[in-house]
Amino acid sequence: MMDAAKDVLYAMDLTDADWVTSSYTNRWTKTCVEVADLGGGAVAVRDSHNRGLSPLRFTAEEWSAFRLGMRDGEFG
């Protein structure tokens, strides 16, 4: 079950969101993500090649933890 902060993020209409393509786009394997700022440090993330899927939404704390994990090599 989601908490209140996640409920708010998933209730947001992203129709007019400003999506930014990752600088780590791989044009050969077609793997790419786009990120939209939802305010307050929260973000939405989607697959740029399958925009029909619902974007994932992360609170500021979740996004920060993910970024630190990437920096520290936790997902390698």
C-alpha cells in the first residue's frame, strides 16, 4: 500500500510534464529514460521508447537514495 506522499505523486496529471532525456541515452540499444520534475524534489521517470507505459514516480527521498546508489555503484 502506498503512503500519502506516493498517492499525491500518482494522482498528478503528467499530460503537460516537461520531460528531459537522460544524458546516458544509448542510441544503439535504444535504452533511454526521461525524467520530469514534479516539484519538491520528486520526479517521474519513463521509458522514452515506450511512452504508453505509466511513468514511475519517486518522492524526493527515494530519488536521492537512487542517485546516491548509482553514484556508489550499488546497481552494477
